[in-house]
Amino acid sequence: MSAISELSTLAKRKGPVTAAEKKANGRDNKAAYIFLLPWLVGLVAITIGPMLMSLYLSFTDYNLLQPPEWTGLDNFIRMLSDARLHNSLGVTFTYVFVGVPLQLAVALLIALVLDKGLRGLPFYRSVFYLPSLLGGSVAVAILWKQIFGTTGLVNQVLAMFGVQGPGWISDPSTALGSIVLLHVWTFGAPMIIFLAGLRQIPVMYYEAARVDGAGTLQQFWRITLPMLSPIIFFNLVLQIIGSFQSFTQAFIVSGGNGGPSDSTMFFTLYLYQKGFGQFDMGYASAMAWFLLVIIGVFTAINFIAAKYWVFYDD
């Protein structure tokens, strides 16, 4: 008898489960737990354990060399008067609130173009996705630093037109903008998700709209955006969470000091300096949990606001 027939017979049969069936189910459960064991060990040892240790250290004075000393809420109170922390929050919020909308807008625009049925679509899709794989790497951050340096490629192109370009990385007024541009450049992942969402919108909606005389912009605002709103919401939540955790770009571009004049001092970079530069691990742990709270609050706000602008087909 085939496995499908056995399952069908078990499903149709009524009455209590026999001892033999209980024994077989027990063996299946044991096998499942054995296969899950490596993941469970990793979850406890690599994720849950360090998180609980970090939570404990956030209430202590710990410098990696001496045993932790319990200080209660002192680390969290220190944040209220830490000017550099306040500045790092401002830099991070600017990066998130400017970079994420721009990145999603570019990703949606490219997805709309690719959705028109271009020849060689798989090639273009791969090329546009590539920056998302490389954008967070050290190598690309170094390349970006060279491109926007005083004698970098951008200024060389401007010099061809007789324009004296600034030191984009060394000027406090443009340094953060160059990192935001790097973030926008990594639009590949949300673009792929947008493209998949566009392919799921029924063509009959656009055909009916054209019959009623709707133009391209009207179709976009009345059909594409509402139907794509769950995908926009998904990308928005993911990109906000990821942007708050950005570290590599600012670390490489600024040389690890958040300069010039702390204009690229991301919250994560300041956390790194406190924890691994000054060995103030207790304060760094408190900062990490504060960042978790910030991300949680913005995620909750997004989910609460979603009911006013996210529309589902059902």
C-alpha cells in the first residue's frame, strides 16, 4: 500500500489511537527533535544566551577586564546627558528617514520599468540586484570612499566641465549624503520584491481602467499603489529595521571615527566605539537595548498605521 493510501485510511478511520500508532508517533517526534537539536543549540548558545547576558550587562559597569559591577539604571540615565549619543541619534534618524524613502522610490521605479516586458529581463534583474549583495560589504564601502574622495571619480568628472568639486567625504555637510546615496544604490532587494508584486496584479484591472479612460498616472495611483501597498509595507518595515542597524558603510567611509565632526556618527558606530574602543561594555549593552526599543517602536507604529493605507485583495 502506498504512503498516500495509508494516510487516507488513517484519516477515514474513527476511534481511539492504538498503542502501536502512539509508539510510531513517538519515534517520529524523537527523530524530529534530533534533527532540530543543532538549531536549538545554536538558538540558545548564539542568540538567546548572548541577549540575556547583554541585558544583564546593561545594568552593570563592565570593562571586559574586571568582573561586572551592578549599577542599576545608571547606564540608561547617562544616555540623557550624552551629547554624542544625541548627535548619533540625529544622524541615524536622518539616514533612515531620507535613505529609506529614496531607496524604495528608486526600487519601485526600476521595478515598473522592468515590468514592461523588456528583452533580457533576467539579466537586468540580476544586474540591478547585485548592489544589494555587495552594498554592505567592506570592499564596496572602500570603493565608495575613493569615488567620493577629494580626487575621486566624481570630482574628476566634474573637473571635465570646469567644476571644482568638494571633498564629499571630508565635508561635514555632504559626508552623510554620500552614505545615504550608497544606501539608495542598494535598491536591488526591494526592487525584486516590488517586481514580484507587480506581476501578481491582475491585468484586467488595467484593461477596465483604460476602457473607462484612465491615463497612466491615474492607473498608477488608483490601481498599482493600492494593490502594491502590502508589498510596500513589507519593504518599508524591512528597510527601516535594516537601516537602523547600518554600520559598515559609516565605519569604513569615516575611518571608524564618525567624522568629519561626527557627521557620520551612526548610533551603531558610537555603540561600537563605546564597547570595543573604550571597553565600556555595560554602557554599550544599554545602548544596544535602547536601539532595540527604538526599532520596536517604529515597527509597531508601522503596523498600527498600516490599517489606514495598506489594502488587501480580500
